[in-house]
Amino acid sequence: MAATERNERLTDELDPSIRLRCPICRAALSKQSTCWRCTSAAAHEFPEVSGVPVLLNPERSIFRFEDFRPHARTTFKEPALWALRLGRLLPSPSRDVSAPHCRSRLAGLLAERDRDRRRVLVVGCGDGTAGYGALTQVEHASWLETDVSLAGRARIVCDASDLPFEDGQFDLVICVAVLEHVLDPQRCVDEMHRVLSANGLIYATTPFMQQVHMGEYDFMRFTRSGHRWLFRAFDEIDSGMATGPASVLVWSVEYFLLSWTSSVAARRVIKGLTRLALGWMTWLDPWLARREAAQDGAGGFYFIGHRSPKTPLVARGMLNYYQGADALK
Ligand SMILES: [Zn+2]
């Protein structure tokens, strides 16, 4: 059954206790018969497509309401079932070596909070392929998944640069492999900071050495230090390598070979053969992730922090943050 092979939404109903706000003017939003409208004098209107509210600020977003009304493709499309099955048979070209550690650590931190303080916002849920591991086992946690695509399992379509929520009402924000796809990552991180409760948690992973993916929707990369500075309004709980140099090497071979052809069929064959021939190499990444010298060639980094900074991060302090090979000399 297709429905069970794909990743279904964690929650199908929109929690009525979530206080939605107009992404343009921050006034309250109310549901109309076929759309959502803000209560300000401007009465901004937002469509609902297939039961999913599309809450965008078209002045700042790269997306328009028209991108969603006909249920068109935006950042990604749902793969055909045969492609989904084939992808599962082939070795993955990348491995997030930090995912089990991060999700189990976050599950512990979330479970320590009061039962009514476990509200999770996912910014960029995609199709849920990556999963949330131990986090979904936390009792009394409530989830809201969002994205800028209707292809996945988003319950609300919204852009991270203008989150349509009242301040301080989430206890954990998850933002995995998203910030490379936004034009203004600092504004998006500031928005996540705004909607988090006092001492709320942030979990983000973002690529450093990774070739262009998702075509026209790819804009940014971060070193580990650059990633830390992006989250300077947060205290760090944990950070480190998410994707290792072996994944980078597999991607590099694949993209070197892809450089020779624009043929869709040939590119599919190259991707499949590269995965079959070199996918095993990504098993080296868990070992490399423990080595300081490997940090400089990592594929990406994770950051876990909480909202209330005890010691504000200052610019000069960033020189001591670097943890790569040159820090050993
Ligand atoms: Zn408004």
C-alpha cells in the first residue's frame, strides 16, 4: 500500500491551541470558509490548499500563493513509488552520523520539561524520510510540521523568514537541512528564537561541504564556526559533525561524473552506479566524526542550544571556537 510506504504526518489535525499570527503584520488569524484572514485593518488573506493553510509574506518570501494553489511542485516533489523503493535498495550517498545521538539527547531534554511544555515545531519537515528517532517516543509531546512544499507532510505551509506564530509558544524547534535553502538565514534563526519559549530548545543541522542540491532553491553553506555565529543568541548545549568527509568524497565523485552530462537518464545511471560503487565509504564517517582534523572537511554540522544565553557570544570569542586541524598546532 502506497500510504504505508510513504511517511505519513505525525499529527493530522491542527492543534487549536496553537496561536497563529499573520506572517505580514502579526495580527491574529481567523479561519474563514475557504481561507484564513488576519484581524488587522489590512485584512490580509491566505489560501488553504487541500486543507493546508498557506501562510506566507509574499513581500519577503521567494514563494507566492500561486505556487501552491494548483498544488504545483516547489522545493521538492513526491517521488514515484518505484523510485522510492529503488532508493531504499541502493546505499545512501550520505550519512548523518550525529542523528541518533542528537535525537536521543533532545528526547531526554524534552522529557525533562513539564508535560504541557513539550510543543515541537518542525521548520522544513520535507517528506519525513529522515525521521525523528527517539524524539517521537517522548510522551505528551505535541508536533507541528511545516514546510514550503505541499509534497511532503507539512500541516502548515510557511516560510521560516516570517513564521506565522505568536511569540514564545514552542519548546523545541527542529530545523534539519533547511538553512542552506533560505536567502536570509539570520532572519530565519531570529524567527525561530522569537517563537521559542524561555529556555526553549533549538536543533539544527546545516551543510558545509556539499554540492548544489534542490536546484534553484540552494543559497548558503556554513563552517562549524559560521554555524555557531548564526545561533549566537542561543547557549550551546552540543554541536559537532553531522555529515563526514567520506560522504563529501562520494558526493564529489558523483558530481564530477555528473558534470559531463545533462541527460536525465544518464544522470540517474551515474547516481545509481556511484552509490553502488562508493556508498560503503560513508561507513567511515562515524570514526572520522571523532577526529578534530576531519572537521575541516566535514559535509555539515549540527547545533543544539537553548534560548536564554547566560553569556552573550561576542565576536572575538569566535576565534577560540574553531576546532579543526589548525587548532591542534
Ligand atoms: Zn495581516
